[in-house]
Amino acid sequence: MDKRAIILETADMVKEKLKNEGTGHDWYHIKRVWKTAQSIGEQEKANLFIIEMAALLHDLIDDKLVKDASIAAEEVEYWLEGAGVHSKDMESIISIIHSISFKGGGNRSSLSLEGQIVQDADRLDAIGAIGIGRCFSYAGSKGHVMFDPELSVREQMTEKEYREGKTSAIHHFYEKLLKLKDLMNTESGKQLAEDRHAFMEDFLVQFFEEWGE
Ligand code: ADP
Ligand code: NI
């Protein structure tokens, strides 16, 4: 199979697998990360085959999605072998999806350029209008409220609140989403993050205005 055919077959396989996914890692998340990573990869002149494959597979071994991440990882390897991916490419792809699925997403120095690009694309999907949507949808699925003025907001939560598991969708902006802009690895990622970050800040201003405190 040529590389384009491998990518398209992998996309079909992932789409089928994530059909009923309800934790914010549905197929359309993967599809957006795939397209964003591809576009950053073109600008950064990186290896597009590695990028596209890693973007498509990046959530398949996340322990939020699968019972046993090591079995899931074996399945991914089996898939890559079956598709005829060369062993060197396979190693690069597997290493990226391991670091990205790992809590915290691995740090920049442990990621190849291709890995940094997929990580940027994944993070970009957590900010901006889509990021806001995913945040409220995740909070709802966990039974968190959208906002609780009793909790210390506009700052990171206190240790005590954190331990007590008190949080809200709006809190997640301060815990994570507003920090992602400065964590971008690539120049193209940074540029894309600017607008999305500004949109979230505008959203919060309007949110608190309507909340009326
Ligand atoms: P990733 O796609 O990097 O694995 P996560 O699994 O941490 O990211 O999160 C998936 C989506 O759910 C993201 O958009 C993230 O911002 C959102 N999310 C994760 N944790 C929370 C939370 N505590 N409150 C609200 N949204 C969250
Ligand atoms: Ni993801």
C-alpha cells in the first residue's frame, strides 16, 4: 500500500473505533487534530506521513478511552505492521502516541518535531470556540457545574478545593485552557493559538458580565 492509502485506511479504522466515543475524544476531534497537524506539518516542513498517522492514532491508547492501554498499544502496533508501515516509521509513530497519551503529554524535549506538531494540534483543539464547547460538554458529563462563584475563580483553585474535587467548567479555563497558548511547541502552533486564546478571554469577559457580579 502506498502511504496515502495507509493513511486513509487508518482513518477509516479509527472512525469506526471511535463511533460511540463520549469522552470528548470522538472521531471529529481526531479529524480536526489530523487536519490541523497536517497543515502545521506543511508549514514546518516535517514528515507528513508520521504526523498524519500519529494524529489519527493519538487517542487510541489513552487510558481514559481504553481499559488496558498496553493491549491497545499492541493492537496499534499490529495494525501498523499489517498495513506495511516500515519499522522505523512505526517506532516514530508509536513513540509519539505514547508521549501524547501519557498524562501531561510528555515534554517538548522528549518529542520529535512531528510529535511536537501533533501535540500542538491536540492542544489547539482544547482552546477557542471548539475548546470552550468541549470543556462544557466534558464538565456536564462529569456532573460538574458550569460555574460556582463560591469557589475561587479567576485564580487557580486552592489545594483544599482541588482535594475536595470541587471544580467547574469555568475553573478548567484557569487550570488548563488559558495556559495552553504558552505551551505551544511550534511557531505555526503559537500563531494559531493567539486568536483562539483571545476568543476565550473575550468569552470569559462576556460570561462574567452576564453573570453579573
Ligand atoms: P486530551 O485530548 O489532551 O487527552 P483531555 O482528555 O484532558 O485532553 O480532555 C479532553 C477534553 O475535555 C479537552 O477539551 C479538555 O479541555 C476537556 N477537559 C478535560 N478535563 C476537564 C475538566 N476538568 N473540566 C472541563 N473540561 C475538561
Ligand atoms: Ni486528543
